Amino acid sequence: MQRKNTKQVYIKGRAIGGGAPILVQSMLNVPSTDIRGSVEQAKRLERAGCDIIRLAIPDMQAVSLIGAIKQEVSVPLVADIHFDYRLALASLEAGIDKIRLNPGNISNREHIKLVAQKANEKGVAIRIGVNSGSLEKEILQKYGKVCPQALVESALYHASLLEQFDFHNIVVSIKSSDVPTMIEAYTLMSKQSDYPLHLGVTEAGGLRTGVVKSSIGIGHLLLNGIGDTIRVSLTADPVEEVKAGKDILRALGLYSQGVEIVSCPTCGRTRIDLIAIANRLEEALEGVNKPLKVAVMGCVVNGPGEAREADIGIAGGDGCAVIFKKGQVVRKIPEEEIVPQLLNEIQNM
């Protein structure tokens, strides 16, 4: 797929846009008053491979989170700012790597000018974060409802406002909880602007529905070359957002690190507990960064034949399985040895 060549901005030395690798973002969901809990969650996100971490800054007390997290985590941090521009200024002074502003509740020109000037001084990017719940009253009155055109108009206006203050280090997001609206809004924005885009379906839901909605919305746009950073918003542990984000990129061929597991859905031919085996392998291989495709197949029909492109895999028999590499059978093993022997083979690859 050919990606749109957007402008390139930087966040703590990492490029966003301009053909740079697509980055996966998540957000802390520990109460901002819990500094130790926030630090620990940020460390877990870093270990999971999160590229950018956003944290809510609801008050001045929360600004202290920035320094505390930076002491123990190297991932770039984004301050999520609503209502009070002074929180953005304080976050910039505290060393934040990027600011997210919601134009629906920070709209005073002079306040935005002060933030833009300070961000320019610090070399920090600003994300204009428009969503369905934060559109300005005038735009809602103009269109009569939330629609893609309204979201784009809001984003373009606030980008132009920052440009008037000689600020161009901009990333834009125009999220909606409605997948078709989100897709159309980002598509329109991509046609009308070269600023890098942060993709996401806001308020997507829990682990199951949220991953489905996000995969459709984010995946559709990425397949069409749109998008420079992503977040899979879930009512769940933020680490699950990172896993889902990496999985979406891997499925599209946009992320090659880590193990990709392909497994069959099982059928009446299956004579081993393939579901349990697949779950055990997925858990065991979660932290392995080798770029491998591992096949977990229930029988010889779906084994070395259909999965011959896998680097390594197993095909089940009657209480046993064969290990194969690139379609060639290596040896036969009993069911209880499938997981340990396959893991041992992977470790030695």
C-alpha cells in the first residue's frame, strides 16, 4: 500500500508522518492522583511496546506526573489538556514531549497563542484533538449535527489558528465513536491537509467490540495510506490497546517485529485440544521479538499444506502432532509435548 506523504513532526526524537513507521499510542487510566500507580502502568506499557503514552492532566497537581514518569520511562509522553490552557503551559515547563488540545473547550485565541509560543520555544508538537463530543456550538449549528464535514472544519480552523501564531508542528485527530463517520472524516481531512493524522475510534467499547470497531476503522484508513499514529481505545487495561494496535499493524504488513500466530478454527477432524494449545503458545510468545510466523493447525489438512508459508508450526493428529518448518515435517510428538517442544524450536531459531 502507498502511504500519503504527510508533513513530518517529531516527539522526543521520534518521527511522526513523512513515511516514518506508524506509532502505537495508549493512555494511562490510573487516577492522576496515584503517581506510583501511574508510573507502574507507564512501565508496563513500555514493556508492551507502546510508542507514545498519553496522560490526563486535569489539574496542577497532576503536572507532577510528568517528571515522575520521565524518571523511569523513556517513551514519549503526551499531556491531555482540557479547559485550562495554563495546564498546557505548566506541562511544557515540566518537560512534556507533546500536547493534546481539545479545541472544543480551549478556544480563546490569546490562550492558544500563549500555548503555541511556549510549544515553539520548547520544540514540542501539538495534537489538535477533535471528536464528536467536543465540536464548537457554531459548527454544530451550521451543520445541524455531528458529521464528517463538521469534524474536518473544526480541525482545519484550529490548525489555521496555530499557523497564524507561526506554529506548524501539528498532528490532527478527528475521532468519532461511529465507524463510518470516523472513516469519512479522516478521508476528507487527508484530502485537505498534509498534517500527520492520529487515528482512532473514540469510545469504541470493551475488549471485544472495541477491537472490532477499531480494526475496521483504523484498518480501512491504513489500507488506503491514511494515518501516522494510532490508538485502539478500549474500556480495558491499556496494555490491551497496545497489543491490539500492534496486531492491526502486523495484519496489514506494517509491523514486522514479534511473533505472528496463525491458527485454524478447529473442526470435527481435530483430535487434540488445539484451543488450549493456541492460547498457551500465544501467552508464551507474547514477549518474543523474533519476526516469525507460527502456525497452530488442528490436522494435516490445514497443516504443512495450507500453512507452508509459516516459519514453523504444528499440525495435530490423534493425540499427537507433527512439527513442520516451511512446510517440511520435522518430527512427530505426543500432545503433551507440543507446547514445550515447539517453544524450544522457536528459541533455537
